[in-house]
Amino acid sequence: MTSKIFLTSIATVFATVMGANATTIRPFAGATMGLQGAYYNSDLDASDIDSPKDFITFGLEAGARFGEYNKIYNYGFSVNYDNSSREKIKDKFSDTTVAKINTNVFSATFDNYMRLSGDKMKRIDLVLGAGLGMMNYHADSKDGGSDATRWSSLVELKAGLDFELTHNVTLSAQTRLFVPMRDAYGIKASYIAGGAVKYVF
């Protein structure tokens, strides 16, 4: 079900932007890195285990931007994949490691670009976006217990800045908030604060 929701969302984004004039399309691709924070549900917070709240993430980003370069407002879409580091889950009383956990996030957003400054050669844009996606967390047990992977669909909100270094290279600084929609999911919210280096074709 979550796969259908995610694919339907991507199809909707593509359908929205396909009507744009082909001469205004600027596809891009890049790499991302950031710090991820996780907030757990009350059951996990009250349990005897101490789950990690900080991760390092690496990812890939691709998409396209639409609109005349010299206009204040452009729009577009982006698709992201983010993979986190594996961090320790510890027993609160003995401080021993009982498992390791990492996350994966797949998401797609509709993005709004609003020029803050810059002439016709370089732009600085405020970027605001919203979309849908999926995430999982995977826990590897260290005591012989079974491993666990849990999936959830999610809502994503994005805010950031794009800085053009050249007409083809852009640096991004952004924060993305993920809110899982599955009931009784272990992670109730997560965010990634970081940046990206993008090549704009």
C-alpha cells in the first residue's frame, strides 16, 4: 500500500510539471549529506532501551526546475534517497549494546523557488517544498534475537536556500522534516539538516 501511495505521488508530480514549456526545463542531479534527528514514540521512550537520536546521512537527489531564469518565481520537483549511519541501541541500565539501527528515506516533493537576490548570472533562492514518501528503520539484534525492518509512508516538508556558484553548479542548505503516517510507528518524526551539491544541466 505504501508503495502505491509513493508511486502515485511521483506520478502526480510528473503530471503537474510535464505541461511546462520544454525550453524552461533545467534538470539537476546531486549528492546530499546531513545530520538526522529522530523522535521516538512514547512507548519506546518509556522502555528499558535507549534509542539513538542522532545519525549522519548521505544521499542522492535529482529533479527538475521550471520557469524563466530571470523570473523571481520558479517551480519544480525533486526526488531524494537518504541512508543513515548505523547507530547503537543500548540498555538504559547496563549501557550494553543490544542492537544497531539505521534508516532509509525515499521521498518526492513539489518545490517553490523564490529569488532573494542575484543578477542574471547567479541566483540565491528561498526553496520551500512539500511532498510524500516512504521510510524504514532496520534494527540488527546483537543478542541472537530476530532483526526487524518497519516501513511507513510519510509527509515531508522542506525549507532551504539554493546558492548558485556557476550557472551549472548549485550549493543547497536545507532542512527536511518527515512525519510518518503509520499508526504506532516507532519513529514519530525525523528531520535531516544538511546540504547538497547539485549539477544543473
